[in-house]
Amino acid sequence: MKIAVLISGGVDSAVTVHRLLEQGHDLHLFYIRIGLDTDEGDCSAEEDIEMCQFIATRYMLPFDVVSLHEEYWENVMEYALRTVKLGLTPNPDIMCNKMIKFGYFEQRWGHEFDKTATGHYATTTTIGDTVYLSTAVDPVKDQTDFLARIGYSQLCHLMFPIGDMPKAMVRETAIATKMPNAYRKDSQGICFLGKINYNDFIRRHLGEKKGAIIELETGRKLGEHNGFWFHTIGQRKGLGLSGGPWYVVKKNVHDNVIYVSNGYGTEKQYGKTLHLDEMHFISGNPWTDSCEKIEITFKNRHTPEFIPGKLTRLTDSEYVIESENKVQGIAPGQFAVLYDKDSHLCYGSGIITGQNVII
């Protein structure tokens, strides 16, 4: 097959290339470039591109750097800033995969190939005639939650060559094949923001505005913050308060106030009900005709753990998850990702609403 491979300069995408070549495929490598929102150069991108070029040269493969700078800022970061302004918690990685990697890239370059491959830790499962996104062998590295907003046509065109490999095996393969990035650390940060500090990015675009930090139970002012947009529900670090731990449990967007509660065991940081809107099913709704509570597992943040619960449909787009366990930091604006009760098939995701914690 002719395959477009999205590579990043990291070990995962390098081993993806190696595996596909072992399988006899015809590869064309691509690096998606997203510039910074300042006039400064992106040093990490230059290093990444140099590493990608090395991989391409080693295997004598065609390699192109393609730019989706404007599309990224007009879509992904516009969404992120708009969401933060509302007091919500965005997930740019999820939207980046949907809009950029498997959206604009597919429309302009990927569609010319039989498949597009990436180094994501995920797999696909075919049941009957339907393809489903499914979890990776390595539960710690599983990235299906970042893919839970893609469309069915996008999924059907994707390949995840290392999804059936534990991360340790990926490293071992890179070392055994003498990959130049075999010992390179995994990248951190928001999607293509790379080494940019998230708070610096928010500050540059939304500025600072002093507001009160209030203890929810007593109404006592404990300190000040630089803007509610720097804080998310469930946050513990970065509050600058003594006598903690303190958790953000509520925000008043209109008055620029954040409310906190004290102690690891504070019930205010937990909840068992997640109200979801804008539900998206990747491969179609498997419960179209059901009005009963359905056993599922879910994630409300990127974590190896799947939480058991029951799903109830309210309308075509609105659902409620009742969790079996207490869930820490249910942050409105974040995505709740739905899986089958065996935590294997990833059905899709909904956006967590939070009228009770955002006022």
C-alpha cells in the first residue's frame, strides 16, 4: 500500500516507519509544521524536522514539511481561547487530531494515499462491516481519548502500526535498529505548542486580572489569583495558598472569583454524575434504540484508568454518566470519552457541562 506517515521526530513515529517498511509498504513521510504565535522561531520544531530528515534519508524515503499554521490558529487555538474565556477547560489535543492531523492534512495530502499512519498508541477493531477505534496494548500509553472526536471516514483511513506494542518494546526496537532518537524523551505540552508554557500562552492572549480566592464553605478570602482563566476545576497546584491541599471547586466567571475547598478528602472535589452534551459517536451510536441505562467505562482526563459507570440518553446529543466511583475534578468543557464495559472499544465522546460549578 501507499501510505502517508505523519512523523514528529520522536521514537514512536520512527518505529512506525520501521514497522511499515518491514511489512513492505510504500511510504511518504510528512511533518506538519505549526509556527508559534510570536515572531520567535520554534527551536524544537527545527530539531524535530532535522530528526525526521535523518529518518527519511536513512530509509531513502520521500519527506515533506507541510504547513498548517493558519488553519491551526484559526481552529484549534481559537477554540481553546474561546473555551477558556467561558471559564471552561479545553482539550486542544483532541481538536488538533480532528481538525488538523486528520482534517486539513487528509484533505490536502493524505487522501492521495491508501492510508495515513501515525505513531499513536491505539488500534482498530472490525465487527461485521464496521470499524471501531479500540485501545492500545499498553494501557499507560493508550491515546484513544485524544482520538475520540474524529469521524468515521477519518478512522477508516488511519493506521496505528505500534498500537499493539508496549512502549518498552517500541524503545527496544528503536535501540536494536540504532535509531538516532532511540533515547529521546517523549514530547510534552499541548499538541503542537511543544515547549511553550501553557500559562504563558494564556497570559499572552488573555492577559491578567486580579480576583479573589474564596473558601467555599466559609466565604473567607484566602488570597488572590491572576484571572479565572488560569485555573480549572479540580486543580490543586499553582494556587499559592498555605495550609493545603486546596482544590478549585467552583468559578464565578462574571466576578472573576475562584472557590476552593481544603483537604485531600474534601467531598467538594468529587462527583459521580457527568452531564454530557454534543455527543459524538465515531462509528455510529450503538444504542440508538435504547432508553435504558447502559454499562460503560469512561475517562474524563488522560489517565490509564477506566472508570465504570452507566450511561443514560436524554436526547440525541445529551447523555448522563452515573459513575460507580467518585470522580475527582469534573471540569466543564473537558471531554468524557466513552468505552464499552470491557474498556476495549472507544465509542466516542461528549463535552462535560457544568452549570453547578461555573456561574
